[in-house]
Amino acid sequence: MKLNKEQSALIRESYNRTLIPKAVATWLTGKPCAGQKPLFKLHWILYVAFVLAIFFLSYIGGFYNQVADQSIAIMLLCWAGLVFSTRRMAAVILHQSVHERLSGNGLFDKLLGDFVTLLMLTQDYETYKVDHCKIHHGPLTFATKYDPIVQFFSVFGIDLGAKKQNLYLNFFISIFSPIFHLSFFITRLGYNISAERSIRSLLSIAYIAALLAVPYYLTGGFSALFFAFIVPVVFLYQISAFIEICSEHAWFENNIKSTEDLLEDPYFYSDISWGRFCGSKYPEKGIISKLKWYFVQLFYHLPVRLFILVGDLPQHDYHHRKPLCFDWVNARYNREKALYNLAEGEPEYIDIWGIHNAIEHVFGVVSEKDPNYISDFNSYSKEARGS
């Protein structure tokens, strides 16, 4: 399941025997071949412009379709465009903004980060920056129960000591549970409407009022709002986000280290982070096996890459090693180069192919921990968090 760079390279190189062009295979899997160079260097402006264009086309098109034609095909296409764009707005644009590595201009990054979170009605820039940069990236709080991500999914049964089958059961129940989606969305609204952030609250209230009023004025009801916005930007977005975080790190595993180790080790996160690649080894023989392989690429790994492991998420472990990298838009090539240019004392990278295998590994770690495992760790985690 956890592979080194040589084992992982064999899987990636097997794509060279397929009908998938090399550049497409690199994007699909999230991993280049050793020494592969990009056809052209991507730029953050093009990336942001492309994502926002997809969002607005899908956003406007979805509402127009509900008011005018109500074509199921167009509705599904707009859903895909909105999940595609909103997940990148959150996991890439906002994420790089809070690190002030989107454009390199702190004020611009903040404004853009706030803008995209307002459009999606997700966590605002300021609170996300604290949660992510201070706590999630903090050596004493990363992957602990004080990590905001852990706090989030622990509410829905992904918690220490649970049997693996129960973790999977809670995982699937959450995805389809109205309680999960309502709780998640109420939390999102709470970040947008708060007495502590008056300007953001006013903007959010005005935006929500427009979302409610315009479709109602045009159609006399709220079905257009439900099908054009709530289904893709609430339900499908939240499913994607939940699946992704359940595969991201070996949550709680950080606690095996002492306070001194965590503070002094610049690679404290390396053994609980990994590359998550979308694909599997191409069969060496057998027509049926090869046809099955293509089917899995098209109907499993491709949707995961489009809607769950978006942007540079396959290389998220590289981000934890190089959080201040400006060239994030070319992260897959940067990570591949880094595999063969480790700094002195830097651990080897870990690769996992298939998001299901990443989730299996995470749930394996979580299920093997005693429920009281982190009790001694809480004192300095809590102190580091400032609470």
C-alpha cells in the first residue's frame, strides 16, 4: 500500500504502454515519470482565471437552465463544473492564499481568498488562516484532536479506537446523511455570518438574500436554487471534501513523538503524509484485464482526479515539506524532482496509489489507537493552540 519511489515509478511507467498520452497520464495520476518535463510551465494567473471561468459559466448556466430549459444534461454538466471549480477554489486558491503564495501579494491573496469563500459560502479567509497555518501546520497540534480537520470528522464517527468496519460504516453514513450535510452547512454559514466579522457578515447576508430572491422572483419557487446551487455547492462539495480529508494524513499518528522531537524535527509530518495518486499498474497481459483497467481509469480514477483529489492535492505531502513554495501550480513536477534531491536528513517520500488505499491506511491507523491514546498529549497540544 505504502510505496517507495522505485515501486511507485514502476506503476507510473506502466502507463507508457497504454493508449493514454504521457501528458494526460501525468495529469490523471498526479505523478510524472522520472525526469519528465512539463509541456509548458503553468502560471497561477491562468490557473485562477480558468477555475473562476468554469465556476461562473456553471453557476450562471445552472440557474439559466432551471429558469428556461430544465435540461437534465445541462444540469449535470453544470453540477460537474461547480464541483470541479469550487473544490479547486477551496483546496487550491484559498489554500495558497492563506500561505500568501498564490500571487505573492498578501493583500491580493487575502481579497481573492475572501472572494472565493463568499461565492461558495465556506469558511472565511481569516479564520481558515488561523486554523490552517497556525494549528494544522503547527508541530504540536498537527494531526491531533486540536487539528480543526480532526475535530470536524471526529463528530461523524471517524475517531480513535473505532473498529475499522465501523469507521467505514460511519464514513458512508455521513456521506448520505442529512444530519451530516445540515451540520456541515450550518458550520459554513456560521463562518459567513458572525458578529466578530461585521463586513463579511453584511456581504454574506446580501449574497444569501440575492440567492434566495432572484430565483424566487424568476420562478416563483426555490427549486431553481436547490438544483442549481444547493445540490452541487452544498451536497456534492461536502461529499468531496469529506472523502478527501479522510485520505489526507495518518491522523493522531503524530502523537507518538515527544514534545522535543516535534519541535526540533523539521520533518515531523513526513511519516504521516504521502503522495496520493490516481491510478493503478497497467496489466502486462490479458485482454479482459486491460479492458477492466481502462474502465477503472475512466469511471473511478478520473472522477476522483476531477472532483476529489483536485489541483495539487496528490502532492499534498510536498506542500507540507515546502509550504512556502511559490511554484505550487507545477507541484507534481517539483515533487518528482525532490524525490531524487533530498536534503541531508530528509526522509524518503511515501506514495499511495488509489484514494481507497489512502483511506484504508488512515482508517487502519485510527482503528489501532486506544481511545485514550492522546490524553497525555493534550496538555502541550492545548497550550500550543492557545486555548
